[in-house]
Amino acid sequence: MKEQYFTQNNIFEQSLKIKEIVQKFSSHKNFFIKNQSTALLVVDMQNYFLDPDSHAFIPSAKAIIPNIKLLIKTCLQFEIPVIFTQHINNEQNAGMMNIWWDDFITEKNPLSKINEDVYIPDLLIIKKTQYDAFYKTRLEQELKQLNKTQLIICGVMTNLCCETTVRAAFVRGFEPYLPIDATSAYNFDFHLSTIRNLAYGFTTPVLTNEIIVKINLKCSSKKI
């Protein structure tokens, strides 16, 4: 079931291919980033998913790290808040996660830490217990206190926590964006299926460099 469909060498071409496939399902081809209204959410970039020795290792996850780092760097440069999520479970809060999976991420597991290649100290971490980053967390409260209405969502897995969080953001009135080349799943089919489904009714399919350009253009026009 697992495959490395993204590598450092092919991620742009593969993502462009996905975008070309799904665009016909989206009625919203254009998108606008409003810097003052935007936040970046980095979902579950934990060693549990990034360590090759972990049973939950995502083969394509390493390839998205440069794009996530670029999103983080750009957002911080233009004072766009960056928020991380960290998935942590115990017997009491796991719910269906305990039934569906053979294992879940506990606080004591050293692999539960956010990967050092992407994490920046002192930035907000939202601990979550389900796929949905809004479920019984303070994420919505934090975004509303910051007056944010747009949410760029990246990380892992595309078809589980990222997809569920995009849908949850949408129904709460936030405008979500899920850059195709800044999230990954266990295989190409999972990734493509999620982007296609979300393109139809939840978000405009975009690439990381398109978001970066929009952020920079917005700031440039503001200075003028």
C-alpha cells in the first residue's frame, strides 16, 4: 500500500500532474491570499510519520519538507501566524482511533515530537486527539482571536488529518487551502483522491509556489 510517489526530484512534476487532473472538478480556478486574514497550519509533522524505522512512516513525507519550510519562512517573514498540530492519544481520548488502528501516538513515545527540520521553538502547538484539528482543541478560538479567516493547511496525512481539517475549517466559515506539494499520504491514489474530492466543494487546488507568489504580491502591492 505504501509507495514513494513524491521525491525531491519529481515532486513539482507530480504535483502539477495532480493539479491538471483535478482542475476540471473545481469551479474555483482563481484564489486570493489575504495576508492580514491568513494563518498557516502545519499538521502532524511528527517523527512518528517521518522516521523510516516507524511503522507509520510515510515514504513521501521527506519530499514535502522543503515546501513546508518555505511556507513557514515566508509566512513568518510577512507576519502571518504559523501554528503546528501534534497528534497525541491515550486510552481515554483515543475513541475510534483506538479501534481503527493497532497503535496510536502517546505522549511518552519519543517519535511523538515534531520533526526538528520543520519545527521552530516558541510557535504555537495545538495538541489534538482526532483527525480533525478543530475537534476539542483551541484552534478555532486562536484563529478568531487573531481575526483570521483563511487557513493554509500542510503536513500529513493528506487523506486523513489534512483532509478532515480542511473540511472542518470550511464548515466553520474559514477559507482553507491545501497545497498539493506540501502534504503527503501513503500512496499516490490516496493523495489524488483527496485533492480531487476537496477541489469539488472545499478548496481551490494550488501549489506551494503559487501561494508564495500570492503572499509576496500582496505585500508588494501594499507597500506601493
